[in-house]
Amino acid sequence: MNSKERGNAPGLLISFEGGEGSGKGTQVDRLSNYLRQIYGESNVIQTREPGGTEIGEQIRNVLVHGSSEMAPKAELMLFHAARAQSLYEIARPHLKQGHIVLYDRFLDSSIVYQGIARKLGTDFIEHQLTPFIVEDNMPDLTILFDIDAEQGLKNVFGRAQNNGETNRLDKESLAFHQAVNQGYRDIASRNPQRYAVVPYMHNGENATEMKVREIFNNLVERVGYRKP
Ligand code: TYD
């Protein structure tokens, strides 16, 4: 159930997904800035997973910078603990007030990274854990920044040389990242009503930004969203 069907939570929840190096973070920032100009600062909330809350940032630290020996099931549960906190503190209160909530990564990251790439299986995560944690806060829209793993890793390690950061998951094998990217494509094709796929364009940040705005505007028209 998404926010329009909920009735008591008239905001919009939009998630952004993609493999490493897809340029997702830049696009979330740009859409967020654009929406703040249109709808007003206080009506647009941008957050990231894992993190965004004090408890979530502590969990993020363990997940992103912790030992590479973490048990896959421990990893799965920590991501969901951070998500539960984020929904409790951020998404639900803001959606109730009719705000637009933008998530840089959300439930599909767990299905793809832990379920598929870590091989924990998608069935339990998708059909039991996700509904338990997310309840009636399914995204109204998920935008997938689709990139090939080779290109994505080139971007990540190019960025790292220019002072960027890499994280524990960036350092996984090429096969791991290929599984992530293919996993996303499969989820998107199984959920065409929720997903919009934006293919990666080299040096195409501005064109991608315009595409993302267009996707957002189509959503607003479709669901009839109005700011509070
Ligand atoms: P981050 O630095 O935010 O990466 P990115 O810029 O690519 O979003 O690190 C988050 C990492 O956590 C990223 O590698 C994906 C991973 N992740 C999961 O494995 N499962 C999840 O449920 C979430 C939310 C993230």
C-alpha cells in the first residue's frame, strides 16, 4: 500500500536505488534542491539509508566501515534495524503531514544486496521482513539508476583517487556488483507500476536530472499530489 492508498498519510515517499557508482547520490541532491524551491524547504525531506537518524548513523558506522567478516544475517538485520528507526522518526511523521520524503536507498537495497548478492534469498526478505518493517509505507515511486558494474566500479574508484570514499561493500567482487545490478533490473521489471528506470549516461548528469524531474512530475500528475 503506498501513501495515496493510505489516506491518512497524504505525503509522497520516493526511493532511489542503484548499484555503486551510478551517480544516484548526486541526483537525489539535485531533485531535492529542485523540490525545495517548488514546495518549500519544510515540505521536502531528504534522507539516506542506512542512517539519517542518530541511532541509524551509529548502525551505519558498523555496517559501512565495520569488519568485512560480518555475518550476512547480522548485516541484514542491522540494515532493517536502521530502516525501522528511520520510518519511525522520519518517514511516518512527515508523510502524515503531507511532506515529500526522499530515500537514498530503501527496501530494495536489502532485497538486492543481502537477498541476491549475499545469497540469503529474496523470499523471506521481500515477503516477510519488508512488510514487517515497512508496513504501509511502500514507496509511491522508485527510481533506479541503472549502470553496468564495470562502469560503476570505475566511477567509484576514480572518485576515491580524487579524495572520495569507498566503503565495505564497494570492495566486493565484480560478480557481486553484477548480481546487484541485475537484481535491480529484475525487481524493476516485476514492479513496473512502482519503478522508473533511468539508464546511466556517461557525462550525462544534467540530462539525467531533467529525466528525473519529468518522472517526478508524471507521478504528481498521476496521484494528484498537492503540498499541504
Ligand atoms: P553508501 O556509502 O551510502 O553507498 P551509495 O552511495 O552507493 O548509496 O553505502 C551504503 C552501502 O550499503 C551500499 O554499498 C549499499 C549497502 N546497502 C545494503 O547492502 N543493504 C541495504 O539495505 C542498504 C540500505 C544499503
